[in-house]
Amino acid sequence: MVVRARDVMTERVVTIWADAPLARAQERMAESRFSALPVVDRRFSLVGVISLVDVLRHRDDPHAVVGDAMTEQVVSVLPTTNVSIVAHRMRVYGELRLVPVVDKGVLVGVITRSDLLRHRHSGGRLRRTARRIGGVLPVAPLPEAMAPRGAGRVGGWPTSSLRVSDVMTDGGLVAIPPELALDETAEVLLSYRFTAVPVVDDRDHLLGIVSEADLMHGSLDGGRRLRARTVSEVMTRDVETVQPDDPLTDAEDLLSRRGFRVVPVVDADDVLVGVLSRSDLL
């Protein structure tokens, strides 16, 4: 049976207008915990997409509106598009996390990597646990305050005056072991609404990081089903990291200019002590 875009898309879409202040886009992303929003006109026609990295790149302009920062050339699909095509496009365009679904010029839904993972791994139940640094945390939705997702800690301070330790998330860190099964890894990302999660050994040494993109292989993109079964087989091992005392501008370069979504923070012994995300820089 062919799976279509309409079968997996999210229909209740959070959108924004092109003439809205950029600060409003930032607020809406924080409220919805999305990293990108479709931009529409008054007829709900798609005119662009605004991402968190777009906001970061234009935040120094107090008069900027969404239309100044958004991407106008958007990859979109029809409701009848085969999901394997959507997955393939997300792999080809690595920065792409949101694909608008358009019918007769009108936005009718969006597909995210989470939607694809949820469809592919639906029905699975976790039998293991993700590890919280300093203890074991059952895999279940965390209270928002505990999740390693920033709420905007820079504020009006110039980033040149701050250290990584000033804004990093260091409480309730969630990490997974390298032997965790891929289906269970997908459930961790979906349960906590993460785009990536660190992989550590039993002493909390950072071994790698696994992202939604690492799991976007196999049947959904038209390829063979992965032979890999555990995180260690698909994770990124050569991970860009920062240390707590590093200037925040070092992390800003990775997150804003080089397109990283998550940067692990480690100590001198490569022990995971924190996480930085784009939203921490707001």
C-alpha cells in the first residue's frame, strides 16, 4: 500500500504572516516548540518558511519582519505525493525539517521528520530507558522545565560577553546508550520532541550524537531497510563540541552560521555536562 503525504501530515498547522514582526515569529516558535513555521498570506497561500536559524541571523535588526528573513523558495508537496519522495527530499536537503503540503495553492498541512518517524515506528513500546546524566530516567514525556531545550537565555546580553556555561542546559540532561535499538531511539526523540540526543557510555563520556536525520533511512526513502539495529551503527561519532568556559560566540558559530541544531558541552575528560540548542541563543 502506497503511503501518501496526506496520510502522515500534520493538519493543525501553526503559521505566521510575512508582515508580522520577527519577534512574533520567535514567540510563536517558543510557544509551539517548533523550529520552523510556514508563512502564509491572508488567503492561506504559502509564501515562504521561517526557521529559528533565520530568526537568529536577523535578530539584531529591531525592525525586521518575517518577510525579511524567511526563505521564499520552498520545497512543497501535494497531498497525493508518495511519502518516500518526501523522505528523500528531506535527506537531500539536510537543513529541511518541514515540508509544506499544498493543495491548489493553499496550505493544508506540513510534514516534519517527526511525522515520518512516528509513522514508521508507530506501535512500538519502549522497554528500556534513556539515561539522565547522574541517574536513570524512564522514557516518558518530561516536564517542560526538565527537557534539554532552551527557553531563550541570552536576552539582551551581547553574546560576546557570555560563556557557554551562562546559557547551556545542564539540568535533566537526557542521553542514550550505544546499544539502544533504533526503534527505541526513535521513540526517545518523539517522546521528548528532540531533534537529536547525545550517546554516552556508562560513565557519561560522550560517544556520539544521533539525530532524526540519522534515522531517516530505509523503507521510507525508497532504499533497503537498514541492517543496522543499534544506535552505535548509525550515530555521528566525530561530534563538534564546546566546553563550559568557551566563549558563547564559538557555539553561536556552530548553531547559527554552520546550521547545527544541538551542540554537546563536555568537560576536559569528554564527559557530557550540558547541551546547547539554537533556542538557548535567543
